[in-house]
Amino acid sequence: MTTVHTFSILLFFCSLFSASLIIAKVQHHDFVIQETPVKRLCKTRNAITVNGMFPGPTLEVNNGDTLEVKVHNRARYNITIHWHGVRQIRTGWADGPEFVTQCPIRPGMSYTYRFTIQGQEGTLWWHAHSSWLRATVYGALIIHPTPGSSFPFPKPDRQTALMLGEWWNANPVDVINQATRTGAAPNISDAYTINGQPGDLYNCSTKETVVVPINSGETSLLRVINAALNQPLFFTVANHKLTVVGADASYLKPFTTKVLMLGPGQTTDVLLTADQPPKRYYIAARAYQSAQNAPFDNTTTTAILQYKKTTTTSKPIMPVLPAFNDTNTVTSFSRKFKSLRNVVVPKTIDDNLFFTIGLGLDNCPKNFPKSRCQGLNGTRFTASMNNVSFVLPSNFSLLQAHSNGIPGVFTTDFPAKPPVKFDYTGNNISRALFQPVKGTKLYKLKYGSRVQVVLQDTNIVTSENHPIHLHGNDFYIVGEGFGNFNPKKDTSKFNLVDPPLRNTVAVPVNGWAVIRFVADNPGVWLMHCHLDVHIKWGLAMAFLVDNGVGELETLEAPPHDLPIC
């Protein structure tokens, strides 16, 4: 081999090595959890924030980057941070749900989350996963394409993250603690917000209303995130069409709509072209309320899409939003979601699961005063999956117990189907089904298992649209419908060609959704309703995925600074 040839080979490998260094970066961040005075709706209260910001900082990474985020807890509450939608391949210790993958970070302590973004692009987010702290502890996680690659759509002129949230004048932790004591439903929020601001339609809010600038002819990529605690939300922009191009960090076949519906936890990327007369237009969001007779916050939050050289004294144009209970709009919207390209969906199923989801009522314990049983007819509200109301451990996290072989923390007998078959969406449900059993039950999956889960809403207490989020895995939504799922009729309607890939599915009110995924990520992965009041009541379960073969199919060792209980 000639010297020149040898040198050229060396140059080639050096260039590959240097390119890999450029592409894959390690980002270091510090999150300081602290109390910060925040004024909203004419009132100031101390809110729990990250680095004094509400919402918290936006993190921008490239596909392939590694994040190291050191969380310093200087607040008076325990805290964890969940990286919502990040696959966490083999890094379950960084997933974040309290007492599931870690014990909480105690006041005065710190913990560093370390994980790599692998094969994901688009919009995700991060939030507290302890009590109701995510009411104010949340922020956007934007994943750009790997350097040298691009979006599968024309590059937008601008990009803006719009985080929808809920605001309580009271301390949200006090709100849920009071509900836990009384057994009643928690008080509804006082406002919705866009990037932390309620907007023009609320008292003392106009000066801080979020303004999104745009020039005529430009196209803007709006990254919409529903960070609200308990409310699915409609979203629209007056007089402008929205072209949906992605959701939950997965690309979609583009489609045009006037309105979005996002369940808590869901993200949607849309392109908006400034093709209207140069004026000011309201960006607005308000509740989609599917549960009958349940109180909810019926207010509307706004931001302003403002064309350049528009006078700021002109009144913005207000859009028309769907009715609060407009399930038809929700259905037609969700049925348009399809993956950008044909995908490989598991066809042969190893674990075929059927999970009922819904509310329940616990009878008042004999030693409880009436003040602690203020649910319907002197009961306490609860919730369950397959009649099991999930109870988090308190001495160890589930992942610690699994990894270290600690007995007595959980069992692996979560039922693959409901213990009793009944008319799930009917009106004459036996009262015997209203009170679930409590337990810390997991469902065990072999590594590589191909899984199908039918998520069936029930009319126990009331039916409702439930946003079900699965940690550590994306899944394909292969079908959804109303009434009771019928495998003989409904399976033939499945989309096994280009179904959307999501991490949170909005299960239709009085209906069902079917998801499929491959259990290729070892660890313990929580599956729960992202209405935070429902997870507090027990609408959750967890999958335990065994290690596979070799290092690349095995959960990493726990980090040295993992919090102890």
C-alpha cells in the first residue's frame, strides 16, 4: 500500500471521527427548583419554578445529543423531573416519575439526569412528576434534526413554542392535598395560560399577553404543547389555517385544519402561513370537556399573532372555537393523523391486553368522619385500570426494587383483562364495579415482546376522554372508536400501514383506542392517565420489561447519585 493511499485512509477515518464529534454533543444544564413570586390575575403568590422562570427554560437539542441536567432542589417539596416522550433507551433511571424510576429529590439535595436522544425529532417537553408541581414546573424540549439533515417539509421562517397551561390562584399542592383529605374532586383552575400568561380576556393580564410576531408571506412552525394539569384543550388561530406536520416528536402526513385538540401531555407541530391582511389575530385555547356534569374552567386564554407594522392599539380578531363538548370535531381531527411514511407495525401479537379505564367511588371507611368523604353520596373519588387502583410505593422506587431484587414492593399480577366483563359504556353498570381494589401491580413483558393494548373507556361514575401516556415507549395508534370494542368487527378496521406514532393517546369518551408497540426498552415503565387528578386517584399501571441479551438490551446500572428514599 502506498504512503499516499495510507494517508488518504487516515484522513477519511479522521474526518468520520471529527464529524461524529460535531454531530453528537453533550449539553449540560442546571435546574434550580425554587420558590419565586409570580403575579397572575391581580394576585401574587410564591410558585415553584425552575431557575426563577415560569414556564421553565426551553431546551433545544439535536437528534443524537446527550443531555445532562443537574436538578438542585431548593424548594420545600420533594421533586422529580420527567422528560415526557423521551424513549430513555436503557436509561430508565432518568425517566423521572416519583417512586417509579427513582425516589424523589429531597429538599436540599440534587440529582443529575443523563440520557441521549435517539431517533426522535420534533417537539417534546419536560415537567415535574411529583404531586401537582407540574402546574408551574414545566418547559419545552425541542429536538432538531441531526446537522446535515432537514425537516421533511419546507424550512419555516420562524419557530415558536406555545405551551398551554393552567393557573390556580391557590397553591396547587394545597389544592390536591385538600382533595385527598376530603375525598372530593379538586377545585378547578382559575385560568388557562399560553406560555405562562392568561391573556387579554382575564383581569390584570393584558400587558403581559404573549405576542407572536410574523411578517406577511412568512411561514411559522408553531410547536403547541398541552401542559395543563387536567384539561384537554381546543387551540386555534383566528382566520388562519394550520397545517399539522408532527405530533409527539414524530412526523405526520401533512393535513390542514382550523382547530387542534390536545390532551394533557400531547404536542402538535403546525405550519402557519401569514397570508391574511396584516392585522392582529388572537391565538386562543379553551376546554374540551367530555365528562358530563363535571365542573371545569370554562374560560379562554389568548395570545396574539401580530403582523409586522401593525398598530398595537388595534383590537385583535377573535376566532370561533368549538363548543366545549364538541366530540365530533375531536373525532374528525384525530382520524386525520397518519405517519409520514408506511411503517412497520407489529402484526403477530405476543401479549394481547385489554385494559378498562375510568373512575370509581370508594366507600367511606368506618373510622373516617363525613368531612373526609365528600365524593358522590358520601364516598371518596378513586380511579383504576382493570379494576386495580394503582398505589405508588414509598420506601423504594419500583425500578430500584426490580433492579435490586427487593421483595414486597410490587407484584407482577396486573390482570391482562378486566376481572369482570360488562357493558363498559352502558348506563346500567353494577354498583359492585364502582369500588376497585388497591394494589401495586405490574405486568411483566419479555424483551422484544410485541404488545397490543385495547384501552376501553368506561361509564363508571362518568365517561370521559382520557389522555393515556406510556413512559419509555412510543406506540402506534392502530384504531379507535366509540362504544365497546368488538374484536370481531373492529380489528378489520385497523390501520396497519401508516398509523401515527405517539406517546399519549386521547382515548375517546365512551369509546376505545388500540395501541401496538414492541417492548424493546428494559425497565419499569408507567402507563397512566395524564389528567393529574386521575393518576392521583390511581388510574395507572406499569410494565416491567425484562433485559434482553447482551449489553445493548440491558438496563444500565443505577447512577451513583440516584436519590435514596
